[in-house]
Amino acid sequence: MDIILIHGMARTRFSLLVLSLRLRRAGHRVHFLDYVPALQSLEHASSRLANLVTHKIRPRPYAVVTHSLGSVIVRHALPRLTQHPPRAAYFLAPPMIACRAAKFFLRFRLYRIVTREMGALLAQDEFMRHLPIPRGTRIYVGTAGPRLRWLPFGHEVNDGILLASEAVGDGTAQVQMVRSSHTMIMNRRAVAEDIAANLAALV
């Protein structure tokens, strides 16, 4: 199957290199969608995703695999993909609702410069709550963040960036907990194997 990989904020396609190699070894064709939040709007990134599907994949079936902010691009692009939606979506450490970290860092000018509109939208409750979720979405939630009373997340389960509850969202998607941090979850072999097994069941 064709698979579109979308990296997270302040990352590049190279952060998904290990995952892409494992998916290729499982027999899938991999495509990357690159974006830079400091230079592109969410609308622009979503449009590019729709164009990739239209011009390079359609009419073949495809799935999307995203890390962190990449999930927001997919969800925002869904209305453009109604004629050819993904067969499945695999979100790794996704912000499914407005997240505490974005609300905290939004007060800092450097964060606003580096993340621009996309970083600000991650802090907006209404915007995040109303983004659609693809059918067949599977979420991988990291649980290896520190849990200490004096840290920002206290004793709540987190991946170092997101609370588990922020990644789970409204609970309508399938969820798998992964003993991993936010920044390394894409490199966990168990995640790649689970995605490959799930894709095999769709064929």
C-alpha cells in the first residue's frame, strides 16, 4: 500500500527514516510530506497533502502515518480528501486536543517565530476540538515522560511533551500505549510492527 509519512513540528523527514525503512521492508511504498511551520500555513500544508494524494497516489488505496503536528495537517486536510480518503491513519503522539505545552510556550516570542500559525492553533481549544478524525484511526500514545510532583505534568501520564489524555482525545480512535518519549516514539520497533500488521489486515 502507499503510505504518506508526515513528520512533527521542528523535525524533518529524516526523523521518520527508521520507520520508513521498516515500512518499506514490509512491502509498502512510502511518500513524504515535508513542511516548515515558520514558512508555511496549515492551509498550505493541507493543500499540498491533497495535491500529493491527487497527483501521485489516486486511485490507489493509501494510509497516513504521522508524528505529532503531522496529525493536525491530516485532520485539517480531510475535507479535501472526501473523494479519496485514507484507508487508515496512524497517529504517533498526536495532539488531539489543545495541549498544555502549546499554551505554555505560546507566551514566548521564539516559539511564536518558529511555529507561527500552527503553533498557535495547537493552543486553541475550539479549533482542535472541531478537527475531524479519519475513519480507521489508530493512536500511539507515549508514556515514558517523567512523573514527579514538582514537574509541569505532575504525576499524570505523559510523553515529555503531551499528556496521554491530550493524545487520546475524545476516545473515538483505537489507542495503544507505548513506553516511549514523544521525540522517539517513531523509532520503536513495536510501533512499526503494529502498523504493518494492521495494514496487512486491510489488504
